[in-house]
Amino acid sequence: MSYKKVDGYEGLVKDERGVVLNTSTDEIKAARARKKAWKKKQEEIEDLKKDVSDLKDMMKQILEKL
């Protein structure tokens, strides 16, 4: 497959179909790190949602006993 450089942009090339690809390894690593950090943050948010739900259930049980 042949690639043509994109004028004015270092690390970007176009393939035969005109699809722009990033060939900069530093930028690819940075994007992967951002994605990993985003996924971790989303997991933390889901954990917090579950914890809040559990606390609500516990509070309901306590109030029912009173």
C-alpha cells in the first residue's frame, strides 16, 4: 500500500483511498495513554455509582427498621 504525505502536517499520510493516517509514534502513544486514563476514570465513576446505590439501599433498610 502506498502513502502520500499530507502537506503541512508532519506525521500524517493518506492512503490510496484518501484516508488520513497518523504515523507519529509519539502521538499514537499519547492517544493510547489518554484512552487508558479515560477508561480508568469511567470505571471509577461506575464504582462510585455502585457505592452510592449500595449506601442508599442500606439507608432504606435502616429507616425501615426504625
